Amino acid sequence: MSLSDFVKEKRPLTKLTQPELAEKAGVGLRFLRELEQGKATLRLDKVNQVLGLFGYEIGPVERDRNLF
């Protein structure tokens, strides 16, 4: 599941609109919209502010070493 899909799936469960979630997370509405739209470059600290409201955070995950 992509990060944008994850946030789009979780937000309705909290019954928050995009503006409400952005305010609670302490990020701008534009940032949240770009996050939900799957923008490729986003500030990780702000992503974690949003995910923190759902009880999650992004961190390093080991990748398959055979990829490179």
C-alpha cells in the first residue's frame, strides 16, 4: 500500500476533513493534499506529524539486497 493510499484510507476513519487533519497534525492543507495525491518529494518530519495522529511513523526498512 502506498503512503498516499494509507492516509486516504485512515483519514475517513477519524472522521476528519483534510483541513481538520492538517490543522491537528500541524501541517499546511497544501502539504496534506500533496501527501494524499502521492507527491514524490515530501518532508519526512511533516509526513510523520500526519502519521503520528494514526499511531504510525515512517522509518528505515531494510530492502532486498539483491535489488542493486
